[in-house]
Amino acid sequence: MTISLVVDIGLALVVLSLALWIIAATTVYRAVIGFIVYGLLLAIVWVRLGAADVALTEAALGGGLTGLLLLGAAARLSHHECVPVFGRPAAGPVVGFRLLVGILCTLIAAGLAAVVLLLPEPAPSLASEVASNLPATGVGNPVTAVLLAYRAIDTLLEAVVLVPAMIGVWSLATDQGWSGRPGFLTPARRTSALTLLAQVLPPVGIVFGIHLFWIGADHPGGKFQAAVVLAAMWALVLLAGLREPPRVGSPPLRLAVVVGPLVFIGIGVSGIWLADAFLAYPAGYAKPMILAIEAVLTLSITVALVFLLAGPPAADRSADGRR
Amino acid sequence: MPLYPLVSGLLTGLVDLGGTLLVIPLMLPVTGLLLILAIGGRYAGRIVLALLPLGLAAAAAVVAAVWETGDALSYQLGGWTPRLGVALKADGLSAVLLLTSAIVILAVGVYAQRPFRVPQGLSETRTSLVFWLLFCGVWGGLNLVFVSQDLFNLFVALELLTFSAVPLVSLDGRGETIAAALRYLLFALLGSVLYLLGAVLFYGTYGTLDIALLADQIARVNPLPAAVIAAAALMTAGLLAKTALFPLHLWLPPAHAGAPPAASALLSALVVKASFFLILRIWFDLMPVLLTQMGAQVLGALGVAAILYGGLLALRQGRLKLLVAYSTLAQLGYLFLVFPLAIGPGAARSASLVAAPGVLTGGMLQLVSHAFAKAAMFMAAGMIAAALGQDQIRKLAGIGRALPITVLAFGIGGLALTGLLPSGAYLAKTLLDGAAAESGQWWWSLAMQAGGLLTAAYLIRVFYHALSGFGEPPVLRARPARYQELVVLGLALCSILLGLLPSAMLALPELGRVAAVVTETP
Amino acid sequence: MNGATLFGLCGAGLIGLGLYGLICHPGALRKVLAFNLIGSGVFLLFGAIARRGGGVLSSAGTGIDSDPVPQALVITGLVVAFAATAIAVALLLRLAETTGRTTLDPNGSDPAPPAGRKEA
């Protein structure tokens, strides 16, 4: 029983107990706080699993942005309800049903655990093929090679999927509110601490984000992580009230969202003539093309993430603060 | 300029592209989606209208290519090997569905020009931008599901479909439709995550996510490892939640009835069929040995439950759109009968699955025929509801005289569903009945007869009310446009005339598929 | 038992817990939290598989100690899960604004007839 295994066991136990807390917490607020901590701990688990890129993404997106989204939701729900967010939850299904579902879920978890223990040895893997084809892609980070070379279609589609999601969020506006500004990230009240943070942190964050994008070609990092950091900085500025949320009709921002996938498709189509297949790169030009795609995609994903966080547009407030 | 040489020249050019042709159905809707967002709301409907014929041409070219060569069309994206990269493949099954969805999407796209146009003086409306953008999203997601060969790529396709379909349900902003959309989203997300878990277990066992490579490895193994059985069960369960098979059907009726008519047509006719298509892929292509197991009988039993439950509840509905939505539930049940019927005659259980060829064709005929008929019925029901201001079945009196073409379209669609000659459903039932008789499983035929009776019953109820009313014609709040009525009528006619296809064409769903040798596990 | 298998078991446990939460909690926001839990459990399972796949190579000194393909897929999955959460949150907040409810009606109320002002 080595030290690292002890650490791993400890981590796994803490993660499981946090998950139990999230499910068993009496109020939504506590569950969401638990979820944020859970996200950050999962990032450490990913480091232990040797996946630094995933750890970065989980910490920023899974813990950070998702936590922000859910915390905001929990706070807004407390305005509307029948069930106070800080109080007792609504009555759920009867105890018998819960017991039945509990037994079912335990069985499923046990079955999956058995499957995990019975997975074949030696483990099948594509790592060797990725490694041997890496020089052809020109990048040093194998995860970037998978994302932008071998399985570029998945990355393209994932950037495209963000657009209907964003539109779906926008669609929940009222017809009158369509021309307004999104309302989820508006500040409740300005505090000096938040304002200071929002003035000091974003420049550092932006530089860090751009750095993450640049080194992603050869080291852990890349456009997803960079985009999440940039989106978080923008969200911070909005939350502190230093800037207003952008209108959904804004042409430059709409163009920013589509330019990434469009450039990607353009390069992919040109690959049919230059390199014999859709989404193939001509020999020797792979790395510059990959960097170009990553740059525009970083922009698009940043804007899309901010719009996803910012919520549906709401009618502009009149001068005295009423809608 | 003469039209026929132009069209045939275009088709020949497309077919000559070979595998690269498959990129077009994929990228056309996606590019449309991005252009609509960039260029803005006024032109959204017109951009889509321009792209629709190109999509139809591409789908027709795929069918022509598969038909000519008798083999599937394949393409490696990025030029990487199958283990490392993602492959696209269109066999006969995919080709049929690509063409069906292209036709339905064309009809819906034309129909929806009117309700979602931007009025003069406005640069954009919420409903217009959202609808057309999500329309392209649904179209792109469908095409990707039909041609992709990679399990994770299919997961992304399913998510694209979900994200595009859910906001369409809540488009009108009422509380009930928002609740319906949220319930749909939760079911769909549960389905996606179970599907992904299954894909993860497949990777963990074989180190690849390509369907052909996995099928190859699984076929050589006997007995199946626990991880593979668990993966198949999880993926099937997840996809069943998305297809709304009984008992995971709760989300479908409010969602399909609450969406705007054009969106309901897309949802009922095509979106639920995409997840069913994936279940077919998993059971027929990935792991055909599953068909000899109890699982196939369970799926068939659930299908029967859906047929009876959907049919009985449809009888009780007071609103037209809800009746049509419950009818979808029932019709989806028919599709699941292909699983128990796919086994050949009982004595030859270890024979190749090609011993029961009519089953897959029958299932496809049912699917295509239902897609055309249901889309026509939802759009017709939408026009009726808009004209009368409500869609209570009891208050439909006189609508038959006021909107004859619309009611005719609805009626033809309904008759096509009941299996009237020469509709596709009639042919489908004949083929499935034949397979049931051959394999000695007569109880499935009984279920199909019962379903047919229920369908006829609830349709007669609608016809009775719609065609009655000899007094004053009802006051119409809005008349549908002539072109809308004709498009819907055309779609309904497609469904009822499907059975007139030359019988040689019925071999299309079987083309390009490797005949699997199924041995029963001890 | 090594670290990868351990975290795989952890993932299995998370999936079970999340499923329980998704089915049993009445509130929509709790269901969304539970869905995120299931998702992270599935990704963790994938990560464990990735680690098992890389172990052979790290000893061979290729510098890759975890299979990159599952890592890339998990990153894509994380972004998709975030988008799904965003839509779900927007829907449930709008539901609360419009109807005052924070739970989905367990009887699945059917939508009322349309106002009838819109055209077909």
C-alpha cells in the first residue's frame, strides 16, 4: 500500500462523501456550495489520473462556471417561490419509492463497479497510435492532436452545438425583451471588494487565458481552457457592474460566435482539395492551420460561454428601475 | 433552361463525388445555421429555403449512389485510419432515412415560411430567428446521426438534436410548454448520459469507438463479456428514453402537442426516429447476437404496451394535437416489433440474419410512412387550430367544409396510418405479419391487428366531428395559405402512395449491410 | 488495485448517487445538480479507462501516461454538459418566473389550448 494509493483512497472517499452531501443536503444552496467544492476536488482527481488538460477544464468549467450558473439560479429561485431556497425542500416521493429507487441505484452502481473490476487486462488503448502519428500533426500535446487533427469533427460539432444551446437560452426571453440585455449576470449591489477584484483580476486573467491558448499546442492547455478563463473574466466584470451585458442583437458579437466554426469548416473544405479529405491538413502546414483554428475558436467559444451564462435578454429597465 | 438535364447533371455530379458526397448533408445545415446567426433574422427563412433543395439533391444522390453500387458509401474524415479517426458511412438504411428526412424537412420548411416570417418594419423577431436556427440544428443533427460511424460522434449528434429540439417546444413562452420542454430536456439528458456510459464501456473493453471495428471484435467473442452486455443495456435504455418507448414516454405528449405545428411535425416525424435508428444500429449492426436473447422479446413486449397504451389514450383525448401526439406513441410501438421478428424461422436460429430480410424493410416502411403521415397530420392540425382558434375535437364541426384541402390531408395521413392499401403501413404490416407467421410468433400479429383497430377508432372519431356540421360554416380566424395546404397534402399523399413503390426498391434498406452470422450463446 | 481502478469505482458510485438524485428529488434544480453528478461520474470512469490504457506506455517512456483519446472526449463532454446545464437553468428559471413553480408537476399536466391569435 504505497503513499500514492493512500492519497488516492482519501481523495476518492472525500469525493464520494461530497457527492452524498450534494444529494442529501436539505437546501439547494448547500447542495450548490457542495457542488463547487466537489468540482475543484475532481480537478485534483484528474491530475492524479494523469490528465492535466481535463483537470484544467474541470476546475474552470465544471467547478467554476457551472458553479456560478447554479449559484445564480439558486439565488434567483429564492425570489419566486413557494419553497424557500434556504428552508426545507418540498415533499418528494414517499419513503417506499425512495427505498426502491435507492436499492435500484445501489444495484446499478454495484454492477458498474463489478464491470470496472472485470475490465480486460492488458487495457486496450489508442495511446500508441496517437503517439506514432503525432509528428504528422506538428503539435506536441497529444490531446490537442486528438481534438484538432484526428477527431477534428468532434471539436467542430462541439463548437457548433454551443450555438443552438445559446439560442435556446435566448429563446426564453419575452418578445418585448428580445432587444434588451441579458439579465442573469446583473449585479445585485455593488461592493467595493467585488469592484476591486473585477478591476485587478481581468487583465491578469486575460493574459493567462491567452497564454493557455498559446501553449496548448505542446503542453496541457488549449482553446477550451483559454476560452473558459476569458469567459470567467468577462463574467466577473459583468457581475461587478463595471460593464453592461451585451445585447443579443449585437452584430459584432454574433459574428464572433460564428467566425470560429465557419473558419474551421472553410479550412476543412479546403482540405478536400489540398489534402484529399475533409478536415485533413496539407503536409507541413498542419501546425499553423491548427493554431489559426484554435485562435478563432477561442474567440467564438468565449462569447458563446458568456452568452450562456448571461441568460435570456430581458426588457430594459426604465429610469426608476422598474421594467 | 431545361430542368431535367440540369437536375440529372447535378445528381450525376454529386454521385461521382463518391464518399466525399457524405460531407454535404453534414455541413449544409451547419453552414446554414451559422449563416442565419451571422446575417440576421430577416433573411433566415429565405436562407433555409435556398438550402432545402440542395439538401434534397444531396440525399437523393446518396440514395442513387448506394443503389447503383449496391454497397455502402464510406468516408474517412481527415484521412486518418479508422482506429484513430472518425468514419462516415451511408448504407441502405441511412440512405432511406436521409431521403425521408430531406423530404419532410423540405415540406416543413416551406410550410413554416408563413408563420415564422418577419413582419414588415422589423429587423428580426424572436420566434423567427429561434425557429429557423433550431430548424437547421435539427436537420444537421439528424443527418449526422444517419451517417456517422463513431459512437462518440453520435453522442454529439444526439446532443445537437436535443439542444435544437427542446427550445422549439417552449417557443411560445407559455408556462405549460416551458414545463413540457424542461421535462423533455431532463429525459433527453438522462438518455444521453446513459448512452455515453455505454460508449465508455465499449471503449474500455475494445479500445475503439468505431461501429464496424467493434462489431468485428464482438462477433469473434463468445460468450460476451459483462462490460459489453452492460454497455448494450445502458445504451439501449438511454436511447429508449429518447424514443419515448413505454414506460419512458411521459415527456412526449405534452412536448409534441405544445410545440408550434411545424416543430411538432419535425419532432414526431424525425427526431424520435433518430434515436430509434441508433437502437437499430446497435442491435442489428454492432451486436446482432443480442437479437437471439430475451432482450429482443422485452423490446417487442414494450412495443406492444406502447401500441395499446398510446392507442387507448388517444381515444380519450379531447384535443386534436394531443390525439396526434398519443398516436405517435402508439406508432412508435410498431417499430419495436422488428426486434423479436428479426430472428429467422425458429429451426434456423443459427442461420444468417438475412433469413429474415422482410423485417428490416417492413420496419423501414413503417417508419417512413409514419414520418410522412404524422408530419402532414401535425401541420394540418396546426392549420385547423389556427383557423378555429382552438383544437377541441368536439368543436370541429363544419371544418371539413371550410378547409377541405387541410382536412383531406389530415384524413389521408390518418388513413395511411391505419394501413389502408396502398399505403406504406399496409406493406409494412404485410411484411411483418409474414415474418411473424414464419417464425411462429403469432402474438405479434395479434398486437398489430389490435393497434390497427385502435388507430381506426380514434381517427373515425375525428372524422365524425370534422365532417359533420350541416349548419352555418364556422367563422375562421385565419385561413392557411394555399401553398401550405398543398404541401401538406403532398406529404400525406407520399405516405399513402408509398406502397406503390416498385418492389425492387424495397431491397434498398438491406444494401451495404454485412450479413451477420448469428450464433446463439450457450 | 491501483489508482485508476479506484477512481473507476468512485465513478461508478457517483453514477449511482446521481441517478438516485435525478429520480427522487422533486425540485428541478436538484435534478440538474444530480445530472451533473452522473455526468462527472461517467467522465471519471472514462478517465480511469484512459489511465489504464496509458500505463503500459509510461513505462515504455513515450511521455504519454494516459490515453489521450478519452481525455479529449471528456473535455468535449464537459463543454456539452455545461451547455445542457445552461439551457436547463434558463428553462427552470423561466418556469419559476411564469408559473411560480420550481418543480415539474408529477402528473405531467397537458398544455392548455393555444390562445388562437397566431396563424398556422
